[in-house]
Amino acid sequence: MLEHLLFFILGLAALTLGAELMVRGAARLALTFGISPLVVGLTIVAFGTSAPEMAVSAGAALSGSGDLAIGNVVGSNIANVLLILGLSALIVPLAVNEQIIRQEIPIMIGASLLFLVLALDGNLSRGEGALLFALVIAYTVFLVTQSRRASKAVEAEFADEMPDTSSRWDAHWSVQLLLVAGGLGLLVLGADWLVDAAVAVARAFGVSDLVIGLTVVAVGTSMPEIATSLVAAWRGERDIAVGNVVGSNIFNVFAVLGFASLIADGGIVVSEAARNFDLWVMLAVAFACLPIVVTGREIARWEGGVFLAYYVAYTLYLVLSATQHESLPAFSSAMLGYVLPLTVITLIVSFVRNGIKTPPAA
């Protein structure tokens, strides 16, 4: 058991370091070849934080652990909104850019809804995986095309997101290629260690692959998003904190699940437990962003607290359900009968009182 826990921790460390090296190398390489910081920020940096999810879900799909692949993506998307945005908003209320409200959040909701519809038959086939992966390509092309019309302020914001370019040791393209190769190698190795260890620990404790994927693995692979958003919130770069989460969720559904379904033999089986509960939670969490951000174009501290409380409640429900604890019925009744309706009423009252805030005139 200690050996599995050690490899789990080593796998997380390798994933985190690998993602950092790959993003730094790829971003510097792109800048070396004259690609604008804006385009690099919209593609390599934004999607690079989801590289651990890609590596873990692909490894799980190849090893036949479909529940782990699905749980990793669903759990990461839930954690990204409830845990990461909740913690970030507690540090400082998060301003939400108009483009995120008008474009990225609806795309995130659409991606979550499409995933749910495709998974209802209990399988993500290779054809459906190809569809999802084609959508991430189309989305990336759309972002790059849109970036050509971006304002100087937006360009400056994404330039600030780039890895530190003041150092000289990685200035040559050959070093940058080595960083990319080394980062990818660590991602593959870390994913292999993490998946094997997670499956072994889950089976030792009698916990399903799905629950392990939804909790420990999901939070572990979301470490780059957690670090990026918390640091951005602490520095006052509040748009980056929100945009990083929303962009990662879109990439997780389109690219991570699409690629994992493509390489899995016969696609990925989606368990009944995921179809009946967790996918709906992911969709509800995506929808929850809309009334919060449009009422004040920000995520307030109290709303961040609500997000965080719901993540704790969701995780507790998974643990109680996995262990078939005797308090599960009472906990479920309290959540469904009191907490959720009270939250919905609070959001509706806030929406009616504040209305949709339009951006100030230039």
C-alpha cells in the first residue's frame, strides 16, 4: 500500500512538473518563431494546464479503466468551478470579462450538454470521440481567428500570462524543444504511475475507479489550474483566474475525452452511476456560472463560499455513497430538500435585485 501511495505522489509531481516544462518550452518556441503572445496564450498556455488530464485519461483509456478516464474529466470540471473559483473568489471577488460571459461560458455549457447527450447510451464511441476532438480544433481555429481583431489591452493581458522570458538559458530553439520533449515524457510517466497507483488503492479500499477519478485524481490533475488561478487572483489578475478555469473545462470535454475515446478499443464505457448523477452535477455546475456572473459581472466572496461549500458537500456525498454509510439518506434529503432550493432562491433574488449588469461605456 505504501508503495502505491508513493507512486501516486510521484505521479502527481511528475504531471505538475511535466506540464510546467511543456508549457514553458512550447510558449517560448512559439514566440521564437514569431507567433504572437495572444495566440500562444489562447492555445498553448490555456490548454497546457489541462495536459495532466489528457495524460491520465488517455492512459486510463488504454489500460481499460474507462471509469477513471470519465471520472477524471467530470471531477476536474466540477473541481475547476466549485473548488478553484470558490477559493479564488474568497481571496478577491473575481471580475468576469464580457467575452467570457457572452462566449466562453455558453460554450462550456454547450460542451457539458453535448457530453451528457453522447454519454446517455452508456458509451463514448470512437466516432463520438472524433466529433469532440474536431470541435476542439474548430474552437482553437476560431480563437486564433478572433485574436486577430483583439484590442491592445487584451494582447497586453495575454502577454503578461507568458512564462518569464527574462532568462537566457532557454532562449535557443533547441533547448525549447528539449523542454517540450522532457515535459511530454514526464506527463506520460506521471500519468502511468498515477493511474496504476489510483486503481490499486481504489481496489484495496473497495472504492470504485469512478469515485477515485472524481475525487483524488481529479483534484491532482487540476493542480496546474489551481496554482494558476490562485496566483492570478492573488496578483489581482482576476480575468485570468476565471478564463483559465472556463477554457480548461472546454478543453477537458472536447480534447481530453475526444482523444481518450479515439484511442480506446471500442470507445469508453460510461457507467450508470456517472450517467445518473455525476454528469448532471457537472452540467448543473456549468449552468450555475451564468446567474452568478451576469448579476454583477463578478463572482463575489459569498458566492465563492457557496461554491466551496457545495464542493465539500459533493465530495462528502461521494464518500458516503462509496462506503454506503448509514447517514447517506439523511444527508441526501437535507441537500435536496433544503440546501439546494435555498441556494436557488438566493440566486434568483440576487438576479432580480441586481439585474444584468452591462459593461460601462468606453
